[in-house]
Amino acid sequence: MNALLAALVVIACAAPAFAQPPRKAEARPPMRQEERQRLRQDMNEVNRGHKADRQRQLTPQQREQLRQDVRDANKQMRRN
């Protein structure tokens, strides 16, 4: 019984000694200037395509039609 208890204590104390140290996350090597420039150009192209959509405004006729549609939808919801 004492031998079993002694073996258990030795195993419990030895476990942290055999544990591997935590690995650090591997750092990426710094980007080369060409890669940064290419990434910058790609992002500019992507943003240029979406910028036109965001800045587009409704014409006065479209705005009035939208208002009318919202009013009609609100009336329909109140009836139901």
C-alpha cells in the first residue's frame, strides 16, 4: 500500500516536469514593400467600386416615391 502511495506521489510530482512549455504563436515575417503596395492597390480597387454605390443619392422623384410607398405600407399594416 505504501509503495502504491509513493508511486502515486512520484507520478503526480513528475507530471509537470515532463509537460512541454507552452508554444508561442509564430510571428509572421514582415511584409515586403512590393506585397504591401499590391495589397494597398487591391484594397483601393475594391473601395473604389463600392464608393459610387454609397454616394449615390435618390432623385427627388425617387425620394417622393419611396415616401409614398412607406406611407402606403404603414396604412396597410394598420388595417391588418
